[in-house]
Amino acid sequence: MPSAVQTDEAPAAIGPYSQAIRAGSLLFISGQIPLDPATGDVVDGDIAVQTRRVMESLGAILKAAGADFGQVVRTTIFLTDLGNFGQVNEVYGSCFGDPPPTRATVQVAALPKGVGVEIDAIAYLG
């Protein structure tokens, strides 16, 4: 039976969805945007700062599920400007060892709250 995973160390959902759902040995983490978990406000800073906050949120959700970045097998990165790809990639890549997870990166017209990046993830909890 699928079960929700939730932590106060990541932003609360801003809609009708769970931070993550554990289904068997898989953990599906909803897209995270750069929100301060304490205030729910968008963090101040450039795309690197925003990406770091997103990765911290993903890490907190993984930890709440008893996992870490080494168990992530798939991510999707949504950017409002692919010109920011290099900066996002640098911060994102610093969180993963070898082998890094599979991923897709897409440019979108807009993201919630006007942010520049959103990242979701799937982890194998084996």
C-alpha cells in the first residue's frame, strides 16, 4: 500500500499533492521549487541559490524516507531558461556520486511562484 512521506525540513505542498509517496521499493518525490521550508517564501538569490535550496529539499525528503542521493535513479529538471543549465548542472551534480541518476531537462514557459527551477526525483529504496 503506498504511503506518504513528509518532513518539515522541506517546504509543505502548495497544492493537493504529497511531498513524496513510497510505493514498495520506490520513492516518488514531487517536484521541489526553491521555497524556504520555514516561511514558504521563495528564497532570494540567483539560479544557483535556487537550485541549492531545491536540492536541500530533495535531500530532506530522501532522509525522511531513510534514503539519500545515492539511491536516486531518475530526476527531471524543469527550467524557465535553458541558459541557466550550466549553473544548475554544477549545483545538481555536486549532490551525486557515480553513477549519477538518469534525468531529463526541459525548458518550460513558467513554474509556480515565478521560480526558475523545479526538480522531481524517483529513488530506489530496495
